[in-house]
Amino acid sequence: MSRPPKSAQQPAPKSAPKSAAEPHSADSHDLIRVFGARENNLKDVSIELPKRRLTVFTGVSGSGKSSLVFDTIAAESQRLINETYSAFLQGFMPTLARPEVDVLEGLTTAIIVDQQRLGSDPRSTVGTATDANAMLRILFSRLGQPHIGPPSAYSFNTASVRASGGITVDRGAAKTKTVKATFNRTGGMCTRCEGRGAVSDIDLTELYDDSKSIAEGAFTIPGWKSDNVWTVGIYAESGFLDPNKPIRRFTKKEMQDFLYREPTKVKVNGVNLTYEGLIPKIQKSFLSKDKEAMQPHIRAFVERAVTFTTCPECEGTRLSEGARSSKIKKISIGDACAMEIRDLAEWVRGLDDPSVAPLLTALQHTLDSFVEIGLGYLALDRASGTLSGGEAQRVKMIRHLGSSLTDITYVFDEPTIGLHPHDIQRMNDLLLRLRDKGNTVLVVEHKPEVIAIADHVVDLGPGAGTAGGTVCFEGTVEGLRTGGTVTGRHFDDRSALKESVRKPTGTLPIRNATKHNLQGVDVDIPLGVLCVVTGVAGSGKSSLIHGSLVDTKGAVADGVVSVDQTPIRGSRRSNPATYTGLLDPIRTAFAKANGVKPALFSANSEGACPTCNGAGVIYTDLAMMAGVATTCEDCEGKRFQSAVLEYRLGGRDISEVLAMSVTEAEEFFGAGDARTPAAHRVLDRLADVGLGYLSLGQPLTTLSGGERQRLKLATHMGDKGGVYVLDEPTTGLHLADVEHLLGLLDRLVDAGKSVIVVEHHQAVMAHADWIIDLGPGAGHDGGQIVFEGTPADLVTARSTLTGEHLAGYVGG
């Protein structure tokens, strides 16, 4: 066969390649562009953010950082991704409205790692919140001896089920057949505590005085009055009990009816009611409610009356006897989950079985990620609701550390919360590693150590609330230092050690504290001074203060006012005025000035606009599409009836008062016709904690984590107590505001209070009168007092990690 001429075999000439200097059009999309952002307090913000770089957003608290990063950029990215799913799937997903912004270009998939606590359900643990528990269950179902069943047999969230009976099978038109079927599912749940690890016990002596009869007022439950037919009356008139007999003389049947009787219809004074035993009635009326939402005296009653003890059957492991009996190398799944994660990682490393090799590799990687991120001191059976905001945030980071995805936008909300200065460098390394893999990292942060590693800085402000919402600076860290903004001016601030410290007026002794990892700690906490408790994350600070001081029943805890990090829960109807109790004196003042009922001045009561029911907006649910909120046309968003708005106090109506900022309202209620001392005291406290920019009617759902904590602090500052315990009050505070907080703490101490602060911020440590340092490490490496004394002594000794970092901070 003849070959074609050589020239015929040459390929067709290609078009000339682009010169190396000419960029590809795909490479031009290297910016995230935001034009005209108006979400919350943002004032037409336009900004360009570099992709595949680390950008830190800073600015005073309330300046609009979260509004720009979370409510605009991240929210629109998530909304656009959700729209790619089918309408059926979207019906099961949260619906997101489009942010108030003109143009958003260059967005990539956003992964949000925020401060939201993990679920507080008692069956939610560190292991279930990550993939670690699922992998351990598979491991034990393959290698555990004796073999007890599939992975569900090792799950404390799965109950064992057995069923048998006839089932009807359709065979075709008018043909059915009944066949016998059995069903078995082996679960690992402990039947006594139902997978909770603890059982609740109600202290009957807190419910009634058994030496009295019902007619003599035996009940000691808050709100249970003798003339109330729904509570005391139904027990007295039900016919099941003798109301004139002392409770301790009830027969066995009467006691059963009194405490445990199933719901039964009865007629009391001609009214049909349902009688129910006292224990289930208390469980439904008190224990099923969120403790945070309860009034203080009700919450105190619940804490007195209900005790939680470790389940005697499973010994707190949550697992059935079968699940506890199956072991690998003498370790059960309950033992494995109770180990510190760094120890568990070593144990898993020692397993070598080719049949589960891929599983062991994946489990090993997950556990190593915990250690790498600084959470090796946790155990997988730790309830997720007990994690701090910073710990919860780092647990969420674990699944992203080994991800092969690139060109993702990671969004972090103050990732250094709860971190000792020693641990911040490790967090910085993680952020830089995410960036170096080709991802865009956006961080909202106040700590100078994190701002310093940024490729790009965006400073919002200049003030908070309506005084913020603009970009004051955009550029490099060096440019920020010399830019003249509030952040730039305070960037290199360092608090000096006190020249003289206060002398204690007494001590609070804690003896043999053993909660969690504490190793029989004995310590005397000084009173009448500012005492700072510090140490690396997981060293036992919260266990010592909250476990041994705040939660202790008895005389010590009675005078203690605790402001912890548990989130404030509130609907969009809740606002700073309702949460702090400020609205009560305001309503009373309006009612007195106009000679009408106070209920008229509540948007949740008689004064509410009937069209929107006091919400100010009308929500239209559009199923899987984002719901639409339109301003109510009748009240124009003011939430009140027009007749109510005609009543005035000091020339302002109630809607105008709720629209005021705390600072404005403080002046308004401080003098003149509107002078209201009770309202002014609450407003003073709100201004003291740095919330002067908040409007009184701003929904609680729009506040940041730091703002909510300071709102809680302002509320508790009115409590009568001699000892204040604050858990990281600098959370969410700008560098410029830390000085303001220190002034507040000084005023509390000078007023005769004792202030105990669990804190990592070096400025607060330097300002302390006394420091208690726990360590030396985390988990079982911690739980000991490694230093007690003044900040100056700590800096001089440099004997602990805290001492090293504090010395570096103050230039010692």
C-alpha cells in the first residue's frame, strides 16, 4: 500500500498561541465586588475584595462588619447555591431573602464558621456533631467482641425496637393477603436515661410542706395561690384527696393520685378541668420551658427543685449493657468516647486490621484534626451544649481542614474567642493554610495578632449603629497603622501594669474542687478586688468558677451574679427594652402622663396595630422561595394603633421613644417632663457596657454575640449581689472599647462589689488586682493552680505560659 506524500501527513497549521504576557480572560475574575450594600446600618458600601487572600474586617462593635460579611456576601452566596437545588429540596431548606445590595460579583461558594453554639440537646455530643462517632460505631460493629449487631447497636440515639404481627399486602385489583411479619432493630440506647447519661430527680420538699394540708397552703411553688382553681383549687376539689389532711398522712393510694395520677377529667365548681399528678404537671409547666426565658424567681425555683444525677444503670455512658460489653483490645465504645481525643487518637493508631484500613485512616485524620486545632483535651462524649462559643466554632472547622476543595470562601466570626494568647498563633497558622490552598478567607476580628497576618484589611466605622456603616480604611496592615482610623490609633495600644493593687477584704474558699479535669484544687478567691482567672483553653477555668462557685447550692452561690456566654434567645418581637425590663417604667410613665392603661403601650398587648399584630411588618410565606416582609401600611411600621400614638410623654410618642438610641433615651428620661428615674438607671447601665448606640426597639435577632453578652451584663448589673462572675466580657469588643470595659469593672469594685473575670485578654490581666492561673496544659494536663498573685509578680516570675505572654504584652 502506497504511503501518502510526507507533506500530506503534516497537521493543519494552528492559530498562533496567545503571548505569555497576555492574561487569560478567566484570570480576570480575581475580585469579589460589592456595590451599594445597605443591609442593616450599611450606607451604600462599595468595596472590592481580593480572592485567594486573607481579608480581616475590623471596626468598633456595631460598625457593620457582620452586616457586610455575613448578611451580605455570605448570605447571597448561600442563597444562590440553594437556588441550584430542585424546588422539592428547597422546601426543606431555610429560605434566604436577597440582601439589600445593588450588585454582587465574583462570589464563590461560602462556608460560614460562626459563633453559634452547637445544639443543646442532651443527646448531642462532640462525637455526634462531627463524623467521629459514626466512624467509631462502624469500627466496633466490625471488630468488637462479642459482636452484638450493626452500627446502630452502638448508638445511644437509637432505641432497640421489636415488633411482630400481621401486615396486609396488596397483590393487585381487589386482592390482598395478610402475612405475619416481625421487625427487629438493635439500638445502643440506655433504657433508663434514654441516651441522656443523666436522670432528673424532683425534690418534693421544694414543691410542698408535707406537715400542712392543701387547705392550709402546703404548696411552695411560685404562682400557686389558694384561690387559683387551675393549680391549688383542682387538687383541693378533685375528690381524689382530702384537702384538710396533712400531706404526710396521705394513704398510699392518695399519694399515688397526688403525685403521679394520669390526666383525668373532673368537674370543679361546675367547670370541666383535667386533673393530673403533681410531678407530670410540674414537668409540663416548668421543665419543658427554656430556662433562659423564665423569670428570675421561676428559674431559681427550677434550679432548686430539680437535680440531675448520673444515670445509675449506664454510669453516664448513655449506652445499653450490650453496647458496653462489646470491646476492642479491652476498650468499649463508651470507654473510647470518654477518653481525651489525643489519647483516643493514639489508641486508634495502634489498631491494625486490613479489613477496616480505609475507616481507620479516615478516623485517624478526624481525631488528629481535633488535636491540631487545639481541642485534643475534649472527649467525644462531651455534651455539645457545654462547649464555649470558641470551642464550638473550632469543632465546626474540623471538617474543612483536610478538604480537597479549593476556591472556596471561608467566613469566620472572631475565631480567636476563648483562645489563650498561646493558642492564637496556632489559629493563625490554620487560617493561612486555608488561604494557601487557594481559598478566600474573610475574618471578622478585633485581636491585633490576627489583624497583623492579613493580606488585606477593611476597617468599618467610624462609630457604631447609625454612626457607622461606612468603609473608613481599605488596604494593608501598615496602611491601617498610619491611616488615622479608630482601629489604627488603638492598634498598638498596650495596657500598663497597675502601680498599686487593691487589698482584699476577705476570701471565698474553694476546697478539693474535682469537677471535670480539676485535680483536687484548693484556692482562696479574694473579695473586694478585681480577680482574673486565666489559663490555656481547657485548663479548667470554667470548671473552677462555674462548677465550684456559681452552681454550688448554698450560701456562697446566693450572693453570686453570673454573666456567662449562654446565648440570649428572643424572637423578632424581643428587643433591648423588653429584655432589660426598661419598657415597664416607660409604659408606666406614658400611662400616668395620659391617664390610660400601661397595656396600651405594649406592641404585644392592647396597643398593638391590629393589621400586623404589633410586628410592624407583614410576612408573606412563599414556600420554598424567600418570604417577603412588607412594612404594614396601617401603622407604617410603628407597630402601634394610631390612637395610641396620640398619647405623648415629653413631646414624643411611644414609637419615637423606641426608635431612640440608648444615648438619646438616657438624656430624654434624665430630665424635663419625661424624667423617669427607673428607666434612667437601666439606660445608664446599657451605656456603661458600651451599648449606647443600640436603639431601644431593635430586634434581639439582629444583635451580635458580643452585644448580647453585654446586654445580659447590663441586665444583671441591677441584681443584688456582692460577687460578679463574668465569662470573657471582652468578646466582640473593639480595642478602643476594652478601656471602657476596664473602667466599668473598676466602678463595680469601687462600689464594694467583688469581680471575678474568666479572661484571656492581656489588657484585663494587666489591670487585675489578683491573678489565678490554671494549667499547665489542657485536659488531664491541666486542672492545677500554677500561679496565684499580682500581675507584676506573674510578669517577674515568667513561670507560666500566661506569664510569658503577659510579659511580652506589657514589654516586661
